Amino acid sequence: MQNRIEPSILLSRLLIFVFAGTVVVLFVLFMTLGKIFPLNRPEVFFITTKPESASVVMVNELPPNNQNLEEYKQAFVMEYIRARNEIENNTSTMRQKWGAADGVVAAWSDANVYTAFRKTGLYNAIMRDYPEFEFKCTVNFRGRPLPLMNNKYTVKFEYYCSDNNGQTDKKDYTIVVGLSVNDNAQIKWGERLNNPLGIRVSQYTVEGGGDPLDTVYRQ
């Protein structure tokens, strides 16, 4: 009677045992992963925030007047002049940019400066009854703003407009822009990205001529 197993049979049984064990381990592993990562049961959710319209952001202790702050104020002056004077041939865009509700010109201006802005010819033409038009005005700066005393800057730029009838003559303007920099400025929640430091234009004086928005306006 033979009481020993041939090596080949023993090896085959061992391989079968190892293979069966591997299958069991893989099955358990996939079941575990299925519980941890339920990829076949996606769940979609949203997290939204809606701050109150009356929410304000308090700006405290502005950094000292170092070079970085000075460059920021000069860039702010240039962006303000662009927003105030450049015209796009899209009435809806212009009304949004110039409007008092959420426009950047209103957000960046003191009340008296914005009131004067609303009296210009192009503002009234676009905001009241101007239809869709092919009219565009461009600002080309003559260097960076020149710092004066008390947060005031002199800005020189070339201004001209064009429409279907051609292009107006290019004209040079010199504007004195004064900034209101308040260490305890309050800004609306919606303005925090466009004006994080709460700086506003408190003076806008055109030297040697009328306002550009009146000069190029054609009734």
C-alpha cells in the first residue's frame, strides 16, 4: 500500500491552496474598498454661503506707505481712469460698469465725484436711452501717475473714440486724482475683491479742458 504523495501531486495541491487563498483575500479586499469608496453610489452635495446684503468688511491698520502700497495706489488710479472713461460697444456692459448698484465706478468714487460723473454727456447717453451702438473709446496712458502731496496724483493720457463714421481726433488730457485712504474704511461684501483696501477717489479734476466724456459726446 502506497502511503506517500508524489511530489507533483503535492505541488499541485499546494498551488490550488495558494490560489484559493489569494482569491479569498482579493474578494475581501474588494469588498472592503467598496465600503470605503462607494464609487457606484455617488452622492452630490453643495455648500453655499449667502452673506447678508448689509454685511461690511472692516479694514483696520493699513500697512505703512511703503513701495508696495504706493504701487498699488498708482495702479488703482489707472484702473479708475480706465473704468470711468473707456467705452465698449456694448450697452449692457457699460450700464453694469457705470451703474450705482454694483458698478466699479460707484464703488471706487466718493459721493461727490460720482455725482459729477453722472452729469457727463456720455454717461447720460448710455445709461438712459442709448441703443446698442458701434462706439468705442480708448485710454492710452503717458507713463505712470505722478505722485503729488496728500495722496494726489497727476495722470496724463491720450483719449480718442471711434464709430462707424470714423475716429475722433486724439486729445491729451491731464487729470488730478485725489484718493481717500481711511484706516477704518468700510466696504461692502461684494466690493472686497475689486477694492480690498477701501480706497476711493475723492477728487477728479480735469486740467485745461472739459471732461473727456463731454468732449467726445456727439448729440
